[in-house]
Amino acid sequence: MRFGDIDLVPLLDGRFRLDGGAMFGVVPKPLWERRTPADDRNRIGLAMRPLLVRRPGAPLMIIDAGAGAKMDAKSVDIYALDRTLDLDATLRAAGASRADISIVLASHLHFDHAGGFTEFDGKGGVRPAFPRARYIINRGEWTDATHPHERNRASYLQENFVPLLDAGVVDFSEDDATIAEGVRVKRTGGHTRCHQIVYIESRGRTAVFAADLLPTTAHIDEPWIMGYDLYPMETLEFKRAFLREAIEREYLIVFEHDPMIAAGYIREQNGRKRVEPVD
């Protein structure tokens, strides 16, 4: 997608499935299943869409990197992980490779966002998957991810990010930081304590990589909040204000997990919201 003087390229690191009830929290199944049907194990289909940010003369950036290829067979079955079309293939289609990436920016460190940050090295170890990149990670998110508790331990897999620090390629950011020209992050909280979204600005326009604040187009209504969110009332407070801002200012929203729509504008008519997709 051409966006001002930037190319925004939604990539794909495969598809997977998560429990529908967990994805929609307190919303009853008869309501959410109208928007996204479940399989016989109550799982809904999702995508993993890292975003390539290409600005002339600027370092090539990728936001998040999917689940990667380190999952064991049991996890692949649990999540119905299908990487037939993966990050390497979609990077090639975009005219790039992992070696071209200079900045890897994390929205947060859950496995479906940060699993692709590292890869097996063929010698029984794990190494950074982007050999020439610096990884920018929120300091508070790093603290929480490296000190998990019973509620979040299954999502924070240490092999996805600890090897990055060992390799000396991590730069820590603080809340609401400017990352590069026209790229800044804003802490939302809610999903995790330091979950953040990414604003990309060019020629008076704004695109937002919404990460798990708005994982799919089905989540554009305020109370449709994931059961995975550790602080759901924080999500609700931030989401309420953000949706109003996104509609009024016509932000282009990039949906990281929607299985069909990678990006679009949120429109509202007679109190009902919808997404106008953008190719």
C-alpha cells in the first residue's frame, strides 16, 4: 500500500487458530460466531501479519514477525499453525529478505508476534532471525516477559526474545517513544501492561498498526475485548478514545490478525461501525 511517501506492506507468517471464547471475552458465542465461525474445537481462524515499513532513504523496518518456525508438533496442533505461506515467502514477494531489515519493532512479546524474532541455528541453539537488525522492545514489556506468572507464562516463550539480549541486538524503548522518522509507539496497556501500537505518519496522514488492541475487524466495537487481555478495563478505556480518534481523523488501521482484511478505515453510520477495506 502506498501511504504518502511510505510503502506499507502487510506480510504473512502463516495462519493459526485460537479459542473463539478467549478471543471475544464476555461476548456470547451466538453474537461473535456471526462475524467469525468456529471449528469443531471452538477455534476461529486468524492470520499473522507483520508489517513492512519502507520509506525512501530510511532503514527498512518490520513490525512484529509472527510465530516463526520453532514450535513443536504439539503446539502446531493446538494452534492449527499453517505456515505454508510464511514470512520469508511474503518478504520475497515484497522484494526484500531478512538480511535487508535494519529495525525490528515489537508491539509486545507474545509468541504469535515475537516467535519469528529468533530461529534455530542448526547447532542446537537459537539466534536472531534478522541478522543485521536492531530489535526495539519496550523496557516494561521486556521486564514482564522475562518474569512471567501463571496467567501469561504460556504466551511468553523465552527462546523468542532472551537470545536477542545475549546477542547484543536489543535496544529498549520507553512508553510513547519516537522510533524513526514518522514512526512512533504509544502504550495502550490492557492486553499486556506495556502493549503498544505503532503510529506511522506521512504527508499529513496516519496509519496505525493496531496489534492486539484491534486484532481483527470483528473487534471494532468497544466491548469486544479479548479474554486474553490481562487488564480489560484498560483496554476498554484506551479503545473507546482511540476508536473515536481513528474515525474522526481517518486513520488507516492495519489489522494484524484478521484472516481476510489486512487494512482499512473504520467508518460509523447511525451508531454502527464497519471497516472499509484497503487493498
